[in-house]
Amino acid sequence: MKRIEAVNDFVIKFANVNGSGSTSANELFAKAILRMGVPVSPRNIFPSNIQGLPTWYEVRVSEKGYQGRRGGVDMMVAMNPQTWDADVAELEPGGYLFYDSTRPLPPSKFRADIHVIGMPLTDICNAIYSDPRQRQLFKNIIYVGALSVLLGVDGEVIEALFAEQYKGKEKLLDSNVRALHLGRDFAKEHLDAPLGIRVRRADAVGEQIFVDGNSAAALGCIYGGATVAAWYPITPSSSVAEAFQKYCARYRVDPATGQNKFAIVQAEDEIASIGIVVGAGWNGARAFTATSGPGVSLMTEFIGLAYFAEIPVTIINVQRGGPSTGMPTRTQQADILSCAYASHGDTKHVLLFPEDPHECFEHAAAALDLADRLQTPVFLMTDLDIGMNQRLCQPFEWDEAREYDRGKVMTAEDLEAGKDFGRYKDVDGDGIPWRTLPGTHPTRGSYFTRGTTRDAYARYSERGPDYVYNVQRLLKKFETAAGLVPQPVLRDATRKTRLGVIYFGSTSPAMHEALDVLTDAGIHLDALRLRAFPFPQVVAQFLTDHDEVFVVEQNRDAQMRSLLVNELDVDPARLVRVLHFDGTPITARFITQAITQHVHAEAVTSQRKVKDHNLRECTA
Amino acid sequence: MTYLAKPRLHHPSLTTNKVGYTRRDYEGKISTLCAGCGHDSISAAIIQACWELDIEPHRVAKLSGIGCSSKTPDYFLGASHGFNTVHGRMPSVLTGANLANRDLLYLGVSGDGDSASIGLGQFAHVMRRGVCMVYIVENNGVYGLTKGQFSATADRGSKSKKGVINSDSPVDLIGMALQLGATYVARSFSGDKAQLVPLIKGAISHGGAAFIDVISPCVAFNNHAGSTKSYDYVREHNEAVNRIDFITPRSEITTDYAPGEVVEVLQHDGLTLRLRKLHDGYDPTDRLAAMNHVQTHQARGEVVTGLLYVDPDASDLHEALNTSATPLNALGRQELCPGAQALAKLNAALR
């Protein structure tokens, strides 16, 4: 029988029951491999549930550093009888099935083309522990111990992780180490180790850090100077607000007074959340909210107000599967259009597309600057895949000399000096007007902010010319934004090509891997990674420079493609859809296959065209 | 409305207050509401209260939702920043503004449609949080700007201008504010300036969530027989529980009062409210008794007015959140950014 043989390049998936404490054990396993210098990318695939439903944890081990979901499973740790059949079926031929053999299973429950490793986990636990919760929790640690032997993971590395985790809690430390040894000893004594797939120490991690995008975005808000946060709990964004709270407690409490340099409100709904952010932004504090698609739907009226009244607002949208309640614990990039054009009337909003936690941090801080500079809502468009999973990425960076860009705010001195103040007046050609903050000057600079139309001096007006001046200025401001947002990243093919590919956000790692595979197969593509909307000039140029451009995205309706067509007047026929939208993160295999198929099909068609043409000529 | 602007020129003999402003300096744009609208009287009362309390106009932030009432912040305190937000959502915007700068005075102006229908949720939650503000509902029981539909505060059995009888129970904003934790709850009548101005002054000096429900008749759509929000009805059924006689920094009780006739409440900013009781045994510091009294008298068709409840030890959201004394909008990079060194340490912990 075939046996998958691979060192530092495999996928292992844990099938567990939600609420059984498996996640922390599985994380421990992933982190141990990381500590051996081998990159991993874990993904928590969980249900909208607290206890009882199936949950999976998939770890891709890749010395090459590929962080995208690969597709396929080389080893299954099948700990959930509910999903047994599907889990067994998912294994690649020659793969490994690890299971709890306490209760015998009929041969029909297995496959002939996989390697089965049984371990009586329940028996072992029941013999040692009497407390049901302990039996449950330590079962997880015991299987991590056994796996570490099977896969060649250093036991001491795991013990070192325990020591960090349970510093000062010696009792917990001891009991975990004991469980680990139980597993390791059993495996050494009873199981054939190592397997064909295994881990070997390497030096491929370097300076990189291991963190989830939601924590990173929250930290970006700390560094970017956000002081007011308002939110309403919603998966998968709640951990942004929770992380912000945690970092505030660490970094934002004045040591002298004990007072907080922040205010966090868990509001009654998303409407109130965005309202609080609008109020704080109007009054000169940097403010943000974190939400997901359904929350953005509720916020749209306020988003229109902030756009039209020109108020800085930062919205972190950790996207999940839509529409409606959709797939609350699955990932998608399906809010592109609903955010780009959120609210009634003619509106357009700035969107940022971070690719990983490193950029979640960077873009969150940038969003706060951009919101102030542009006096408008700015969306940070992350998704569940990067938001809720720990990802290996470049360390966070902060330039000590960096100042906050507070944009055009008139001071009391400006007003005192008699500087002309027209709240909605473009004075320097970039479409961005000056603003004043409440309470600045006793007699000058006050105005009445409203969502109704007004003239350049903020006086109520429904005159056509006043309205047109204002909305044209907003368009000009949007053009200005295109030059201020994070610019696209270009990755040229190794040889000249008429094909291009556009991608963004969490698709990055899968796309990069696919590009390597495609290049090896002789398909060359220039690649452009979008980092923001509005699209900078270079995007239009990229489209002009290529005959065909694949647009890879994680939604059904090719929303980014629509946005490109709509905003850049590009011929839609030249933009080829590559769409992945089943709620799982896109894979390199999927992208490679889609692009390869299209390129091959096209080669056949174009040959046929040549033939037809020749034929017609002959007939003539 | 009138289109004739009053001249901006002030008569040199106009009295100025302690901060150097005349009463006219507290005015705003000319009202576009109907002549005789109760809302204009409330605007005048706000102007009077702010002038008398020596408040600098630019230190006030005026926020409103949508509707006739919500237009009024344009008609007073022209030197203050105003924000006419979206329908029913003024409370959240006010909350955010307040969090950004605790040093300003926040005045929320809303109507019965804005607060009791579309905005009932936000009304409730802003009271729960104890946001330091003066929240005035200009309550006329009718949608004026869309021409006469019943609002959620219209009493059951009251008659619309078109003759329709309202069959729905009214939303009792006073009852809700009392139950949800507002620390200054009052009701007044736009036609009783002598009562309203001191109530607004009391609310301004309160230091917590202050709510005033002001019955403000709509002359165009709800001032007819059969309405319970008309000038005539309110005048006939007004039952004031007390009167705020004056507010001065800790002045002596004069001998004009019989024992037990006066309640004194020391406010947040050091001012003292002196309440003259009009109802025997009414204690405005007893929340449960206030709820009971208001409900009992409302059931009899009376309009209970006055300072219904005040908590002399009120606290606010900033206190609950322990926010810095320096307003959050005045903190810069130095105070807010942990810096590169802290980040390097954090990176190390994530490996």
C-alpha cells in the first residue's frame, strides 16, 4: 500500500467536538512545530455553537512557508464519531488515520488505502483520571503526546511551551506534562513511529510572528491612536473589540492617575455602535467599530451620513459568509460591493484589503489616518480566515518618528487670525474641506452639521448648483484618496506575458503558491495585489497592459470584478472570474486548476479559430 | 415662520452676563417652524437658561435627530456646533461626542417620533448608560413634518385633527427614564416658561443623565378639542409637583417657607436647587415614589409636571469608564502610542 512520505510538508486535520477543550491542545501542537523552525498555518473550522457540534482544526506544515489552505488531508486525527465517515473519506490515499480505539469499530468503517493507527485514549484516561472534565481535557494532551512521537515533534519543545503557559501555576504545569508523557510513552511502546510524514528541525521561521488578524487590527487601532471604540458582538469580529480592551488595559492606563486613555462601549446594536463612532469622530477623537456583514447592513444609514457630512469613521469588517445570517463561522470576501457603495444616494467609500495580520495592524493604523485626512468612512476589509486564525507573518513595525495625520482641522489661532472657514469648501483643489471641532472658538468656526444638502459654508440649501458643487467635490476627494491609500503590489512574471491576475486580502498565500505552481507548469502571469479602493492609476494601467486578467476572489458574484468594470470602464470580456465561495478558505490547488483550465481551453479555442479561419479562406 | 431677520446690532444698554454675553448672543437662525409652535418657546427657554447660567455658547454641543423638534438647534445658540443626525439616533451620536470631549455641555433635542418610535431603543440605552447630557423631548404627540399622523406618545382615546381616535397605548418616556436610571427627570409645558427655564437650568447643572419631557403643542396638527396635547388640555390638567424657585450657590434658606415646604438638592457643579413643594409629601429624591405618583396621576388624566426625580449623587458614563480628565480628543501620539520598543517586546512574545 502506498504511504505518503513527506518531511515538513503535509496537512494534518483534527476532528473534534466543540467545547471539549481541543482547540488549545491543537494550538499547542501547531506551536510546537513552529518552535522547531518549521512554518505552520492552522485553521480553526468551527460551527456557530458553544458545545456539541463538530469542529475541526487543520494544520498545514510547510517548510517552504506556504500559508494558504492546501486542500486534501494527509493525516486525520478523528476524535468525533459524528463526523467519522466524512473525515475518513477526506483522507488522501496513503494517508494516516489516528483514532481512539477504545471501542472496536467494524472494518467497514475504515478504508483499505489508508494507514490506521488506533490508540485506546478513553481507556488510558479512565484508568488515570476520575474527574470527567479532566478525562476530557487530558485526553487531548495525551493525543498530542502520541502524535509528537509519531511525527517526530520534540517533546521538550512542548514542555517548554507548557512552562511558558503555566508560569506560576505549577500544579497545572505538572499535570499537563504528565499527560503529555502518558501519550508519548504509549506511542513509543505500542505504535510504529515515525510515520512517513514527519517534522524535522529547520530554520524557516526566522523573525516572523504568529498572531491572529483580529488581535493585530486591534493593536493597529492602539498604535493608530483610536480612543473610542463602540461595538456589538458578532462573529467573527468580536475578538477585535476584546483584543482592543486587552491592549488598552496594558498600554493605555495612565500610570500616574490610573485613568483610562480610552473609552469602549458595548452598544445595544450596530446602529448605536456606528452612531457613537460618528459622534466621537465629529468631536475629534479617533474612533472605530468592528463588525461583520450583517452589522454593516444595519450601519448603512449612518455610513451615508458620515460620507455626506464628512466625518472620520473607521469600520473594521471581518467578513463572513453571507447573505443574511449566512455562514457565520465561515469565510468569504462577499461584502465588497455592499461596503464600496454602502448607503442610499451616490456614495463611495474607501476600502483597505490587508492580506495577513501584519497588514491588519498596518492598515488599521493607516485607516485612522486616512479617515481623518479624508473626513470620511474607511473600511478595513478583513475576513474570518485571517481574522480568527493565527498566521505566521512579518513582525509588526512602527516608525518612532511617525506622527498622526489629523487632516485639515482649523485651530482657534487660525480662526482668530481671520482665516476664511467654509466647512464644505474646497480651498486647495484636493476636494477636502477644512473642519473645526466643537468648542474651538467663542465666535468663529461653528456650523450646523447635517445630512441635508448645504452650501460651501454649511448653510442649508437645496439649490441645484450648491448640491452639484458639493457632490462633485466629494468625487474629487475620492480621486485624492486613490493616491493616499496603500498602493497595489506588483509581482511580475519571469517572462513577458499577455496574462495577468488580480487578487486581494486573504487570498494572498494561496495565490502566491499557485503562481509558483503555474510558473513551473509554464503558465506565466503578472500579478497585482489590490490593497485598497479607490483603485490607483496603476490598476488601470495593469488592465490595459494585459489581454486577459483573472480576478480571483472569494464570493459568488465576482464583486471585485464588477467594481473594476464599473470604476475603470474596462471591457468585461477581458476580466476572467476565478471564484471560490463555499465558505472554506481558497486553496492554491483551486486557483491553479481554474487558471490552467481556462488557459488550456483558450489555447484549444484559438487553434480552432485559426483552423476555421483557414477553412473559410480555402472555401472562398 | 417669519422671514424678517432681527438686526444683529445690539442696543448698547443690553445687559451682559458674567461671561460677557447678552441674551441675544444666545440666539440662532430664524425659526422656520409655524407661528405659535411650542418648540419655539422651548428654544427661547434654552436661550434664557444658558444666558442666566453664564454658559459660553461655544462650549455647548447641540445634537438632534430628525423632525420639527430636531430642526430647532439651528434656532438657538448660533455660536455652538450643532449636529442634526439621523432619525432616532441622536442618543448614540451624543454618547460618542461626549466620550470624545467630556468638557463640553451636551444638549440633545428630540421629538416624540424621534425618541418614542424609531429611537425608543437608543433613548432607553442612553439613559441606562448615564451619559451626562440634557435630553429634551419636545413632545406634541403628533408627526408634524409629515402632516399629522399620531406619534407613539399620543394618548389612547385622543382624537387626531382628521377625527381618528387613537387606539394604541402611549409610550411613557418619563416612566421609562425613571425606570432605566436617568438621574434627573422632569416634565414641563412649553407654555409655562416660569417652570421650564429653572428646570432646564437644573438639568444643565446636574452632572448626569438629565431628561426633560416638554409637552409642546403642535398648532398645525394637534391643538384641537379631543387632543390631550393641546394648549387648552395641558393648561386644564397641569399638576405641578413642585417649583424650582431659584438656584444659587448655597444661599441661605429664607424664612418665607414653612418647615418641610422646601427640598434642597446640591448639584454636581456646586449649585443648589431649591424646590418648593406643591404636593404634600412629594419627595423628588425617591425614585420609586416618583414612579408611583406619576402613574397614579396620569391614570386620572392629569399631566404631572415639575422636577419629578433627582439623584443628588448622580454619576455618569465617564465615571463608569474611568476616562482621563483630559478629554480623549486632546490626547496626541505622545499619550496614545506605546512606541516601537513596546512593539518589539510584543513581537518577541508572539514567536
